[in-house]
Amino acid sequence: MILAIDTSASLCAAGVYDGEVELGRAVLDLGKGHAEHLMAVIDEALSAAKITYRDLNAIAVSVGPGSFTGVRVGVSTARGLALALKIQAIGVSNLEAAGAEARNAHPGRAVLSAFTSGRGDIQAALYDPFGNIVYDPAVIDLGQAVRLATDNDALVVGSAAVSILAENSKLQSAGAAVTADIATYARLAMRPGRSQARPVPLYLREPDAKPQASFVLPRAGR
């Protein structure tokens, strides 16, 4: 019995799964405010599944890349619940989840998972037709993304797909969503051999917000 949560993008989503069977889910399209709503969304999913926290065996969580605040909220909640319930928390990246959905829809194809960031660059990873990582998650520019997809005859999935296909119309898109369905995170987390390490946020670039130094007073004695 696994609870999956995703707060890495605009959605605040939770789903409960008994193996491959979905027992309940709850999803809010918030944009912001995940911290204020996540526990209520989890409670709604558990209620729909007719189970309690004590029935859970594991928790899957999206670790990003995505919203810095959203990812931090999801990962910290998953780790806190796992600690309290004495169960495992399992991290799954958005890039991996989006790639898995694309492969399920188009078997036998390599996939470039690519998401736009707030600075005009692209956060991407390339997977072979079997889901093995070929190009590790990294921040790249549009030209690099186009070359990766073209050289590997890869499907392109994620919010950067429109920009990439505009540069090479021969490429194919597998969708432009900003995150995968919550069921995909649960399914990937349940795969045999998944890492037992505690989930940590996957931050590929520095946050946009920076501390303001202009109002900082000098220390005494300087």
C-alpha cells in the first residue's frame, strides 16, 4: 500500500495504490500554496481509499526538478510521514516519470524529458527505450536539447517540447505536461531495486529568489 504525492509543479496531488490498483486520489491545481493544502489533499486521498496512515507501507514523492518551494514541501512531508510511520519514503524525479509515460505510450523509443525553467533554459534528461539514463539530468540550452533529441531520434516530452519541435519539426512530441500523472510516481517507486536512500530535492539550478544584501548593516567592529 503506497501513498504518492506530487507538489513539484502547479498541482498538489496525492494518490493511494494497492499494487497497480488505484484506491483513491485527490488533486488541486493551485499554482502556489502547496504547504497550506497538501495534508488536506492527502487526507482526502486516504479517505477515498478508505484507509488510514497506519495502513501505508511506503510513500512516493516527486523530487523535481520544479518549483523550489513545492519540491521542498513534498519531500519534507514525505520524509516526515515516513519517519513517523516507520516506513520508507521513495523519491522519483519528474524527468523519469514523464519519460516513463512517454515510453508506455510509444514503446521502443528513446525519450528526452525536457522542462522549461523560469530563466529560459531547459532542465532535461535523456532515456533509452528501456528507461536507462543516457544523459543525466542537467540544465541545457535549446540548441543542446534539439541536438540530443535529433541525434538519438528521441520523443520529446515536457513543457519544453513545443520550443524544441519548433526548431526541428521532424521530431515527435509525447506531450507537453509539466508533470506526470500521480499514478506514474507510485508505479515507478514500487519497481524492484529502487534506491533505499531517503529522497532529496533534485535542484538543477539556483533559486530565482536571492537574499537582499542592500539593507544588511555592517557588524560591529568593522
